Amino acid sequence: MLRLPDDLRGAFKEPLGPVYTDTERLLSETEGPIIAVGDVVTYHLRTADRDPDVAVVDGKTKREAVGDGIRRVLSGDNPRIEVENPAATLSRELLAALRDAVARDENTVVVVTEGEEDLATLPAILVAPVGSLVVYGQPDEGMVGVAVTPEAKAEARELMAQFEGDTEAGFETLGV
């Protein structure tokens, strides 16, 4: 398991890409696969008729349970992979689930049943094919769209390498 060190928390305050408040505009700027990290982001994409290829959700927003309207939209019939991922960590289980979900031919939801999905953006960027878009929520601002490029992958790897724990085993689990 990898843990976010306290001195790295500030690195996650700044968005890793442009912030969007208009889902249609966000979607108009990508043609590749989409990985959504977060319940509200997944909700907005689905209500705009774009089911993410991979969605990572935990039933919460800002540490509170999502409302019934969001829960109904998220309850679709896509295959699900359930994992545990304690707060401020990246569990081996979450990393493996992301790797497996991206490799599937069908849209898949990774459900964090215990813990949170907040840090899944970095491994999502690492496992996503170049040309994909990773979308995550920026609290009280909108959705961040990270175009997956070799440069974005290098930045995500550099940040993840600073986590506490066996980062090489984490990269190996992801297959990167």
C-alpha cells in the first residue's frame, strides 16, 4: 500500500489540467476513452450521455454520502469491481482494479466500498492509453480534464514515486 505523505498534500491542491464547468465542452475536446474519478464527475458525464469507460466511485462527495439523484444515475448495470482503499492511500487492490478495468472491453465501475477514491487520478493517468482523458472533480470549481500524454504520464509517475511505501511494487501492479 502507498500512502500520501503530508508534505505532498499541497501538490494535489492545484489541478493537473484545465477546469471545466460545462460537461459538453469537456466532452467536445476528447474522442478517446474516458476514465472518471469521483461520483459527481461520473454523474455529470452519464447525464450528458457519455458513460465513462472506467469510473471510480465511493458513494461520497466531500466526505458526505451522495444524494439519491446521483446514486440512481450511478447504479447502472456496468460490471463492477469492489475494492478497499483507506483514506490517503493507494491500495494494491485499487491499483489492480484500475489496471483490469482499463483492459476490459466493456465500461466498468471500480467501487471503493471502504475508504475513498480521491488519489486514484494518478494511477488512472498511468494506466490509461495515450489519447484518453482522465476526469476528476476539483471541489467547488468543476471538473479537471487531464489529457493523457507521455508528459502527463511522466508527471503522474513522478508524483506517485514520492508516496511512502513500495512505489516500484505499485508501478508493477499497474503494469507500468
